[in-house]
Amino acid sequence: MCRIRHHEELARVEIGPDELSRAFESGMADAIVRELKAIGYRQITIDPRGYRTGSLNEGLVLRPT
């Protein structure tokens, strides 16, 4: 399982925990970056915490209503 979070020119790659180590193997990270740059992203990051639900909401600050 994986997901790309789109932040304008930045792609944040979230990869399932069972495949995360493979993403950092020699050549694999380079291939991921190359392919995402080919479709227009200028910056690519691989999230070392991997794919997890709710990660987009981690930066939200909730205020009481």
C-alpha cells in the first residue's frame, strides 16, 4: 500500500510498513524520485513513518467550539 500526498510542487510518499525498508534500498529511492520528477514534482520526500491513516490531520490544531 502506498499514497502520494500532493503539496503543490512537493510529493510526500507514504509507503506501507511492510514495504518501507524496500523503498530505501539502493536504487529504489532514486527510481521513486526520478519517476515523480518526470511528472512534474520538484521535491519528493519519503515519509520514514510510512503509510498511516489520519496523517494529513497531524498538523491540525483543534479549537473548542
